[in-house]
Amino acid sequence: MSNKEAGGKLEIRAYPIAEPKGNILGSATIALDTPIGNLAVRDIRIVNGQNGPFVAMPQAKDKDGNYKDLVFPTTKEGRAQLNTAILDAYSAAQEKAQEKPSVKHQIREDTKEEKEKPVQDQAKDNKKSGPER
């Protein structure tokens, strides 16, 4: 997804987790074209909160044990725009992922089909391969 802003081009890539086990739904990376060059930010998390999904910027723990955002928008409007763009990219990536089954899902389906194969068919397959030496 690309957004054209007054400050430059913003590219967002979202990576949904196929089967989330906790409250982290996925991650995102942004690339921003600035007057001084390109800036990329990784490890942006999409988190499932009480009021729905929200964006958590990369953080580090300070000496007092509190977490501080390493990278963040400096205005309320900028944060709202970035959050909306990231969540929109996440939704689009999630829809695309649902259209195309994951490799893990394909392996499960192939295994299930192999188990459901009649015993006679399996015996024929063994005869075709011949004796093992």
C-alpha cells in the first residue's frame, strides 16, 4: 500500500499471523521517503486490544523498567493517519492471505487426503514403486 503525503511517499507492508496464539495479530514495516533520504521502521505490531486492533510502535525498556516508543508520530493527526494506514494494510493483507492458503494448510490437507485414501489404492501405489533394495 502506498500513500502520497506532503512529506513524501509512505509504503506499508503488513504481515498477519495466520493463527495468532496471543493478542499479537501481526506486524508491519513502513518505508518513508523523506527530504534527507529513505527511512524504514520495522517491528510495528498490530495488537488485538479491548476496543479492537491497534498499532504498537517499536519499544525499548528504559532504566526504570518503563517501555518507550523508539519511533513515533509527533502529532495526534499524524498518529491517526499512520494507524489508519497500517490497519488498512493489515486488513488487505489478511484478506489476501485468506484467499491463498498457507503452505502449512496445504500440507495438512495433503496429509488428510493421504490418510483418507482407500487401502487398495495404497497397495497399488506400493506395487508401482517396486520392492525396496
